[in-house]
Amino acid sequence: MDNYHQNPRPARLLMKCHPNRWVLNMKIRNVELTDDEIITLFEWAHRFCETDKLAFSHPAEAVVIDKIAGELERSRPEPFQDDYSELLKAARKRIFVAYEKHMGTDTWIHKLPMDQV
């Protein structure tokens, strides 16, 4: 068994269970996921947290990410605004500043390569 499966960490995704579906709570809109989608998303996110490799191991993982991205696109006006790049830059900064305030400046996230795009 590899290190990833020997040392599982709890999920970092906050979700609520409802009969026959999971709901990823968001401020504007809910993204509903089936039980199959949530376990697939969990495995993808957990593997990333453990290996620092943002990669798909099965096409179903990409399907779930695409579903979430599509729902986010339909629920937010910002991606279609002229100043989207500035809005994104400011949002990223606020998120990371809050993260560092809570977690510090020497975490696994700080060690991630940011040249994956």
C-alpha cells in the first residue's frame, strides 16, 4: 500500500448530506452531487492533498469537476465582466491572506509549484 492510502487525512470539503444526494453549499447557489460524484470528488481532492499532484486518475473525476465548474459559471456574473481579471486577483489575495492568518506561512500549500498552468 502506498503512502497516500496508509496515511489518510480528513476531507477539507464541507458538504451536507441529504437523502440520495450531497449538497456543496455556496453563497449564491447549491451544486447538487450524487453519492457517486461526492465519493469521486473526495478521492480526487484527498489524493491532491496527499500527493500535491493535481491530476486525474479516472475520467469520472474530470466529469465531476466540469459539473461543478459549469454550475459556478451559471451562478456568477463575474466571469463575464470586463474587470474579471482584477476581481479574480483581489479574491485570490483575500483568500490567501485569510488562509495565512489562520494557518501560518509554512504549510503544504506554500510548497506547491504554481507553474502548473
